[in-house]
Amino acid sequence: MIDSKFVLLAPLALALSLGACGWFGSSKSDDSSSVYCPAPLTVADAQRLTRFKEGPGRDPRDIVFEAALIASGTTCELSRNQLNVTLLMRISVTAGPSIGASAAQVPYFVRVINNSGGVLQGQEFTADFRLTSANPRGTSQEELTLRLPYNEISDLAGYRIAVGLKPTQEELNYNRQATNRP
């Protein structure tokens, strides 16, 4: 036998559960935020960074740490004349033989680029890690919020987000040589 309270409450429960799943539409699915949400692109020479200890040596024994940008992604929310972008970046670090006692600081950058290739916004950050020979690996998830203004919704199609680690010129040259090795 079915309880009469259950029969009366079942349609309400079904409507609430379908509404929670987005069947009846929501502000996020009705707007264009997912269509115009710019996926981050990792700059090719800035995906990896090998930091050496001070001095002239550049063999594997001189490595303080190696870092890599292993993932990035965005989620967006559209508001009046502004697209709010949440950027997530995952950075992985491995200690080298010359790690020492200081913290490993991995510099990285974020650039918002318009459709003509100009940088509209740009900033540099640092992900800090405590690495030791006993704890030689670390991963950090960096989260940033970007606000992209627009006059017309179609203006959002031109935005791109460039991300990467920020090597010194010497580290950049090392990265380029490492990709050319067999």
C-alpha cells in the first residue's frame, strides 16, 4: 500500500531534483559564459623550468629543482558587461640534488590577450614550496580571478589567456636546448 503523503510529495521532490540538475534552466546555462570562456594556452617555452644553484656548473648535480606546469583550466560566469574568469593552474615541483634549506619559489605569469594580440592584463606570481631530500616533491594549485570587460557579448570571443612558468633567460635557453636533444 502506498502512503498518500508520498503520492502528494513525489511530484514536488521530482521537480526539485530536476531543477537542481539544471533541467529547468539556470542562470549559468542560459548565459553565454561557457561559450565565451577562454581556455588557457600554455606558452611552449614556459611549460618547464629547471633551476640551478648559483655558480658555473650546469650538470644534473647542480639542479636545485625542476618545475612543470602540468594543467590549467578556466570556469566563467557572465555578469553585466563583465566576464568573471576563474583560472586554475597546477604546478608540480621536484627537488634536485642541490635543493638546500630554502624554499623553492617557482615564478609564473598570466596574460590576457585581445584579438589583435595586445596584452590587456598581465601579472606575475610565485608558487612557494618547501622541498627537502625527505620531501622531494610538491604540487600546488593556484587559483586566480580575472575580470574581462565587454560592450557587446561578441567582444568576448577575442580574449585569450596565456599562462606559463617564468624562466630566466639562461633557464629559457636550457629549456630550448633540452627540447632539441635526442
